[in-house]
Amino acid sequence: MPAIHSNAENSSPLLEVNGLKKHFPLTAGLFSKVVSHIKAVDGVDFALKKGETLGLVGESGCGKTTVGRLIMRLYEPTAGSIQFRPHGEEGEDYNLATLDNASLRPVRSHLQMIFQDPYTSLNPRKTLLDIIGEPLRLNGMRKGSELEDRVVEMLRLVGLRPEYITRYPHAFSGGQRQRIGIARALILNPTLVIADEPVSALDVSVQAQILNLLKFLQRELDLTYLFIAHDLGVVKHISDRVAVMYVGKLVELAEADDLYRKPLHPYTEALLSAVHVAGPAQSHRERIVLEGEVADPSNPPSGCYFHPRCRYAQDRCRQETPELQGVAEGRYVACHLAEELDLAGAASG
């Protein structure tokens, strides 16, 4: 399947993912014989234009974080390609899935990640100067006063005071720690930033501040985001497009406004029913509570993986696996009943 991307531009995408898979082996017995595989990511296709934000959402265990780590090459892909064009159409095209460590090193500065937990992602024994400046030192870019000046510049950019440079992570709140993590991710001037649940560990009021900061930084630094989250309410405020994952596969992809107004997959409808809508419409909306747990990726059900939890499931859904298909301009869904169902969006009353 060709990579699926926004129609906003005709130029080549910054990131193009095709047939991406990650299967973790399951072993048993005295000699650790491989008896099965956990199909954490099982054939994912999407593309990302420069300057846009793609939200990747789904319940815990659906494989969205694994996708981010595969792009960063923190995991080795089982199959598929990850085409990355940090310098545009005129520059070199890298397949991140096949590069060795030596070839990856000069590309890594264009790819950075913001981690979920601001408490465990920062070394408690290092000062902010050491934490934020470490990427510069590792890449041999700056040192001494030049490095310190760059760290101070980043602190100001993320809304922290320059005098904090000698302090340790324990002196800061969760929101401030996440700002430190953002500063560390951006100090190399990356092209693509993968934000892995960057606000899920924060209070609601602080979440809004960090989301606004990310949007500001995107405008100022011309950043492209892959924003991974489980909360569609959070994703709505930052994403241009949204991709929904379930058990290692994409089940729906659309422009954010279209998806929130009119979902095409029953799983998306269930996720949207949990999104709070201000006003009287909220009291008339049905909360869809999914029965059971996310399917086991080492032993998924036959047919559509979602059918054991789907209230619309029919015999065909239990027998045939739906493919992700385009049903309208910029809209893709993997559901046999997509054209028959009339699903409720987050804005419905």
C-alpha cells in the first residue's frame, strides 16, 4: 500500500512510512525456542508533510509508542521502510529502517523525541546545563561558554529562567521538567520531533500550557510533529491530521476536523465518546464503554481485530480482515461497514 499523506501540498513528504512492522519473539523452554511473536506493529503506512502535526492515538498496548521508537531507531524494524527527507526534495533521502549505526549518526540530529514521563527521563544527578547541553557535546558541536549560551537561549525559549541552569531536576515541578525535556529535544534544531504522550503525566491545567508551548515552538522553529497520545481531547488541539491505531494497525486516518465531526470507524467513535464537549450537547451524548480488553497482539482474533468489542460487528467482520482504504479525499478507514454506519462525532448532540 502506498503511504497515506495530506493533500495540502504536492511536494514529497518529510517522513514516509510504508509497511512498517515490529514483531517481538516469544520464547519458551530450556533453549528459549521462539514459539510465537507479538505483532506490536503490523503493517503501518502514513506520511508526514513538513510543518504539520499528525496525531497518533489509541489505547495502551495498540502499538503507537512502538511506531515512534521504530522511527527513532530505538527498535529495529522487522519489515518496512521509513523514508526521511530532512533537507527537502533536493537533499538526500534516507531509509531509516536500513541504516547502520554509523550512517544513522549524522541523521539523528534531525530526529528528536520528547518522552512521556518528565520525572524518569531526566538524570537526577545532572544540572540543567549538563542535561540540555548533552546533545551538543555528544555531537561535538559546541563547548565551553558557547555551549552555555546555547543552553540559556533554549531555557528562555521554553519559558524557564536562565539562572536555573545550575539546578537539578528535583527542584522543578512536572510541567517545568517537561519544558526541560523539550529544550533538550530542540537544542540540535531538529526537523522532526516525536512527542510520546508528552502531557499525559501532567495536571490538566499544565497540559494546556505545554500544548500551547509546543504550538508556539512549531511556528517559531518550523517543526514537524508526530504527536502520540491516548486522549483524543488532547490531540484535537494540536493535530492537523489524526491516525487511529488498534492492535498494531491503522484503522482510520483523516483531517482532524473531519474525524472529530464524523468518524468512520466504530473504534474511533468509542474513543470520541469520551471527549468532553462544552455546552448542552454534552448531556445528550452517549458514552460508549468498550467491553473487554485490547486484543492480544500475539494471538489476535480472526477477521477485524476490533470485532469482539464492536457493537456493529457482522459475520463478515469476524471472517475477513479489512484493509485501510480511501473512501473520500484525505479519508481512510479499515472497516467493512464504513459506508453503511452513521457514527457520532465529538461535536454531535
